Amino acid sequence: MSDRRDDDALAWAGDDDPTLAPVGSAVEGDEIEEIDDASVDEPGPAPVRTAAPTSAGAGRAAQPTVLDEAEDAEDRAAERELAEAEAATKQLSSAALIGMGILGGVYLLYTIGWVVSFTRYQAPLTVDFSVVSYRITQTLAIAATPLWFVATLLITQRRDIRFRFLWLVLGVLVLVPWPFLMGV
Amino acid sequence: MGSTTTTSTSAAPAKRGFRTFGASGWAVAVIFAFLFAYHLWGGIANLIGVVSTFSSFGVAVTAEVWALVIAYAVAPVVVYAAALLIGRTLPNFGRVVVFVVGFAVVSVISLDILVVASAS
């Protein structure tokens, strides 16, 4: 018994070339059956089957065609993408959460320290531009701590959590409210 | 404008180096350079004022005072350079955020130096 396609009256040479059928398009009934057979027969990702076909049709279905390989590659890519997305959106571990809370508390205390330093200021009798400039600087210093915290979370959002902690710890070192601690 | 859009789209955020800045990235850098110049101007004014005050009293400027005054003047430049370096792998919005934080951090460093100077 020869290939069914050879019996078809209206068969074109190269009609069964799998690369001609674009992925996701509606293919002919024969093609669909062949694809299904192939995917059922071959559970492994890269099946290497020795050529021992009982019939010509079965042998043709058993061979991993280019279309099969393309679909396998697409599946693997989709799985990898899914795994990456899951890794990216997974929740923080408990230790990371506690560490974040501690650092957030430190940043809050720093902000309060800068605010207290701002309120301790006693304006001189003559207000000139240097005084205004000093007040601007103090206001910016208050804003620096929350800005650093929010910006770190914003920018390291898609990166490894180590970067987040690194930058937050760096901020703890940089943003110490020395004027508050030294009583100014 | 065509060249601007092509440079901004070809700028892959993961690529390192300053070629990825594009016209808009450099525009952000220049705008913040003017803002940081405010701090730099204050630092230079302080340097000149301190040195002239010391000389008017006929007192030699000590090494500690030089260090504090120069640090006060140089802090904006250092922070600007750091912000430019940090922002080079980021998209433009990230660069703006980094520059804003840097602008505020210059104030923090300035006040730290001032309180150290007044305590010493």
C-alpha cells in the first residue's frame, strides 16, 4: 500500500512539505491528523526514532518534521517566558520583606531627622538670598531621603533584589542626618 | 526629528556606554547640568567668601578648611557625574529620576559639610 497522497488525483508535488503550512493556520485534514499523531507518538523533546516503519504513512508521521520542531521550539520558548514571568512577579521572601521593613523604618527616621533639623532653624533678622538658598537646601535635604527610597524601588523593580538592598544600604550611609545628630 | 526617533529606538537599555543616550538623553543631561550648576555656583561662592574672609583677617587657610570648602564646591560635580554614570543603562525616565535624587543628595552632602565645618 503506497502513500495515500500518491492516490490523490489532485496532488501537487511538494504539497506535503511541512514548511509550507504556517504555524497556526488552518491546514488540511490529513495534515492535522499527521501532526496529532506525531505529537502523541513522541512525548520527548527531541525524539530520535530509528527508521523502522511498518508502513510508509506511519514512517512519515514518525519523523520529526520541521513543523514539529518549530512547534517544539515555540513551546519551549513559551514555557521559558512563563517561568521568567513567574520568577519576576513572585512574592518577596520573608527575610527580604523584613529587611525592606527595617530599611524603610530607617529611611523614615532619617526623614524625620531632616525635618527636625529644618524646624530648628532660626531665621536671622535680615533675610537675604543666602538665607533663602539655605532654606532651599534644607528643603531638598528633607526630600532626598524619601526620593532615594522611592527611586530605588522604582528603578530596581525589574532587577535582582540584591541591587535593591545594595542601593538602599548605600542610601542609609549617604543620607545620615548629621545636622540633626549634631544638634543643629 | 527622524534621526532623533531612530537614535532613541536603537538605544537598547541593556547596552552599556554613552552611545545609548540619544538626543533626548543628552537633553535631560543638559537640563540637569543647569540645575546642578546652582549648587556648584553656591559652592564656588562659598569658597571665594571663606578664602576672602580668612585673608581679610590675615589668617592662613588651614588644610581642613581647604578640604571642607573644596568638598563643598566639588560635591555637585561628583554627584552629577555619578548620576550620569548610573543613568546610562536606564531609559530616559530613569535618568530623570536619578538626576532628581542626585540633586537632592547634593543638598544633603552640603548640609553635612556645613555642620562638620561649624562644629570644628
